[in-house]
Amino acid sequence: MQTRRPIRISVCLFLLIALFALLPEARCQQRPDSVMVRGRIRNLTPELYRQSPVVTVSRNNILQASREMARPAPLEADGSFQVTLPLIYPYEELYFNFGRISTAFLASAGTVEISLDADSLYRSEVPFRFAGTNAQVNNQLALYKAFAFKNKPKTDARQLSKQLYDRSADDSRKILKNEFLQTYEKYRQTATVLPLLDRYIQSTTRYEVAAFLYDKAMAEQDRRLETNLSADSLRPANDLFMSVQRATAMERFAAWTGSLVRDQAQTGPGRSIPIPTFATLIDRYVPKLSEADRERIVALKAVKTGTNRDLTLLQRIYRENEENLSKLLAYEMTMAQYSRLVDSTGMDFLKATFLAMNLPAIELSSQKLLYEHILPQLADPRYRLSLQELYQLEVRDSVRVREVAERFSGKADNEPVEVLSGVTLMRSSDFGKNLLSRISEQARGRLVYVLAWSNDVEASRQAVLAARSVQDRLSSRDVLFVFVNANETSLQLWREWVAKNQPKGLHIYVDEEQMTDLIGTFRSGQLPAAGLLGRDGKILKRNAPLPTQPDELLKLIRERL
């Protein structure tokens, strides 16, 4: 079963000794700016309102490129709307969506006004008009987007890669920049581009180039990309613009660096943790120590090497406090490896993204532990704000998480319990046909769509979330959605994730062996995997479409209703 490795370590990995600097103290809390987005859809018809009673405005977080930070804004009777979003960077690329109509615009602190006419939504090339902050830039950006839609040639990545074969990193960067700016240069021949818009487009292009180069370097196992090109030319720390291209480039930077670390682990001396770092973690995070142990741990914070007796002490304390120390040590060892490869600004991002990428796959208690440990280490205030934003989204539902835990506590295997309206949890001990029979019993004559997933796999989490839009177009009287989960962390992680996201249906927790058996039944080799059961419990479709393929899935289900 394909899963992402959890952040765990074994004792033997950190008993190699090295000198390591202690980490900086916490810095002052900062608050982001904000932008109000308001406007009106003129001539809004009842039919259009029923199709889309809200507009959404979204932005990106630099630490999670695949996630849009969306804010819905309900439409009033006259078609007006208003929503406020935080801004972490001076200029951020935001996205306005109404039904099938969308546009990007540039936001900064203040008020952006958007107006559009429902009568010309699908007839006009540029149905949007902007006023307020950055009005001129956004109106010209809308014109440029329309021009690019008609004139931008399709990029042939394979052909582009051939052009870069055996070229230096600097030559490759220039070739890519010229390629990605082709359409913009054509547009500049037709209009005088505003300086702010030019800087914005140059910024997004720089990150498109960087993402391509990081991917190329990763594919070619090129360790010298940031030696042959300055890091500032790939990921400038002082860039004022935040865009999806920037978030994607930084994600690829992290992936490239991660590949270097994996190669290093295979060919180098292995990972290690210095005794002062280990002792500092114990002193800070292990409150229950004897007076003698505490005295020795404090002394070890200032030494370069330790005795065999010291190593035995550290091993014992680790075993007694493994749940917390394993996560902290995994972080410290990963950062120690990164520090040999990248500059200080890169390290700041990698520290922040370590937690951002792991947030969906660890429990609330571990999220809090790592957040409080990592946040004070971040020098860049925008990375701090970005991490704060993601963490607050994770913990905002902590009251509901506790309520679900209380309702589910003490339940026997195969005993379903409704923990929230329309959300039922069950721990199953069944395998194969017995598990499917148990599911069919809960369906009470309905079709059953079964989705096997794991918290450890991003595509799995997205599939569960995508199921909502499919369920909205079907009746729960006809179809039961069942989500079967196994993960490498704990039942608690599964329960917390369901409580936070509240996907409607029956949620079943199984172990790895049960999950392997189930996805084999569905004839799939990895997660997520799906199948459709008939009203009699028999399998109608193995390897069924996933919720991220809504049209195919809806067609399958409706054919069987």
C-alpha cells in the first residue's frame, strides 16, 4: 500500500555525535494586513443565483502550494458581496470565482471592488471591471489574461527539455525565461504595460522558470543547481509578490532538497543528532525527571561528546518519552541535513514547510508540540505568519474534535456510532467479504460507494474532500458513501481528521492488513481506491472512479440507481 512515511525515528539513528548550534529564541508575534473584496453582479437572475448563491475569493499560502485559502461571500438580493482576507505579502495574487467564471487579480492592503454584468458573463472576453486598490493594474491584467488565452502557445515540455540538454544552468534559465515570456512580449507590442503589472508578471515568470529548473535538477540528480545559479535568482527572499507560481516553485525547491537528503542518507555516513541538541530537547520537553537525571541532562547541553553511561541515559529517557521526542528528533535531524545543503533563507522555508506538510498527518497534540518548537526558530516574518495561518486552521475545530472523541470513546469493534449529524464512525475487525457484508448491512438497501483512503496520502485526503460535491448531487436515500481508512499513525489521527472536515457518510477504521485485503478486492495497487456495491451487497464495479473524477463517478452511480 503506497503511503508517505510518518515522522518517526529509531534510537540508533541519533546516537552519532556532532557539534550543533542551539536555536534562536522566539520573536515577537506579528499580524498580517488584510484586503476587503467587495462588488456586485448586476442583473443577477434567480436561475444564476440558484446555481451559484455565493462567490469565492481565494489566495495561496506559500507553505502549501496545492491548497487554496478560500473565503466564500454570500450574494445579497441585489447581487452584492463582500469578504475580507488576510494578506501576508505586500502584493498577493487572488482569485475571484462565480460559477464557471473566474479571474486572477492583484491585491494589497485596502479595498478591491469587482463589478460584472450577468447579461454578458459568457459573451464578453473581459466581463470584470475593477475599482479601488490597484484598479488600473487589475483592469490591465484582465485584458492581458484575455490576450494570453487567445494567443499563448501550448508549451511542449518534452521539446523544451531537449532544448536544455547539455546546457549550463544559466543558459537554461535564459531559454526558459524567453519561452515563458513570449506571450507577454507580444502583448507589450500592443499596449503600454503599467510598471507594477510588469513587476508582477516578471515575478511569476521567474518562479515558473525556477519550478522547471528544480524539477529538471531532481530528475537529473543535479546537486549543484544552487551552486551554478544563485539562490536569489531562483527564490529571492525579498520578492514582494505572492503567487501560485511562487508557492509551486518553493514546493519544488523543498522536493529537490528532500531528494538530495535521501541521496545523502544512502551514500553518506547517515543521520545524526548532537548530544547538546538531544539534551536540550529533553530538558525542555520532559518534565518528569529525577533530580540526578536532570542535573546530568543540563550538563550534557554544554558538552561535545558523552560517555557510554550518558548514551544509556539518553536511550532510557527516549524510550520513556518516545511519542514526543521521536517527532522532535526527526525534525532536528532533518534540519541538520538540510543545513549542509542550503542557505539561511532556504533553511527558514524548510523549517516552516516541515510542519506545514506534516500537519494533516499528525494528531492535534503533535501539531501543537512541533508548532511551539518550530515557530520561534523562523527568522522570516512572512514564513511565521504563513505557518500561523495553517496551524490556526488545523486547531480551530479542537472543541468539536474533543466532542467526537468523547462520543466514540469505549465503543466496541463493529459498533457504529453517529458522532456528528450525518457522520458515523466505526472500528472494524472484519476482512474481505465479511467487511463488505458489514458495510452492506449499514446501507439498508442502498447502493454503496466505498472509498479506501489514508491520512498519509495527499491524494487520498483530496478524494475524501472531493466526495462532498458528488454527494450534493445525489440523494442519501439512494447511495451511502463509506470511507475506509488505515494510516501509519493512529486511530486518533483518523478520528480527528474526520471531526475537522466532517465528510458525510460511514467512516470505518481498519489496520494495514485489512486495508491491503480491501484494495486487493477492488483490484487496485495503491490508495486511494474505490468500488461500488449493489443494493444486495454484491460488487458492481471494482476500481471505480474516484470523487476527483466527479462526472465519471456520477455517471456510474446514476446508471445503477
